Amino acid sequence: MIDENAFGILLSWFSIEDDEYGRERAEFVSRLAQFRAGARAAIREIPLGKGVRAVDMGHALYVEVGDGDQTESPFSWAKKARGRLTELGFDVFAAVTHGGRWVDDAESPSSVEHLGDAGLTTVSPPSEPFRRALYADAASHPSEDDAEDGWGPGL
């Protein structure tokens, strides 16, 4: 296992709760399918580099590429991908992060292990860019105490 630098990009459906609770079930499921299709299309149609790893979390897509393995600027890629989702009518928060990540070429970065009745999904060895992207996503939303303190959607 090695430690290397990497870029992380998180594209988060900022207003998912509003859409989920403000729409009929079928309409929300259709919107979710549009978000996922738009995010996947960005990965497929806008090459970011070699050895890219992506994680679909339902409300968000996280993409990670080793520093030096990118063929597109991570900021440019995030802007293009976010723009595609915005054109589909989604409020999107995007974060571009950088830091160390652990990589083990001998193992798959994701797996499902059955622990009794639970299915444990491992998506990545430790990743500083992933943690930082999650911190940024949390900071984009207002707290319960102050509806004005979140960054809001944007890049």
C-alpha cells in the first residue's frame, strides 16, 4: 500500500431534501434518475484522467484522481460537470480538494462484506481529499441554529 497525493471532486445535490419532500414519489424517483444519469454522463464524456475512482452516494458523486494522473484540470472538470447538472435543473454544490490518499493496487478499492445480516460496503482506503470534500459539503448547508451560515450551492 502506498501514500500518494490526489484530487477529489464532490458534486452534491444541494437541495435534495426539498425535492424529496416537496414532490410526489414517482416525480422524485425520476429526478433522482436524472441526477445520476447526468453525473455518470459527466464521468463518461469529460475525461478527467487515468485511474479515476468514482463513488455514487445517491445524493452526491465523488470522483478522485491521483495528482499527476489528471488529463483535465480538476477545477475545470468540476465546473463542466456541475454546469451539466445545473442545466438539468439541479442546485449543485461542488468541492475540489487535494491531499494524501492510500492506494493498494493489489486490492479492489471497493468491496461488500457480509457481517451477519449487515452488508458492509468499503469504498476506499483512507483518503484525505474525500474527508475534505465531505467537510466542505457539510459547511455548504446551514445549521439548525442559523439558517444564514451555510455557503450554499456553488463551486
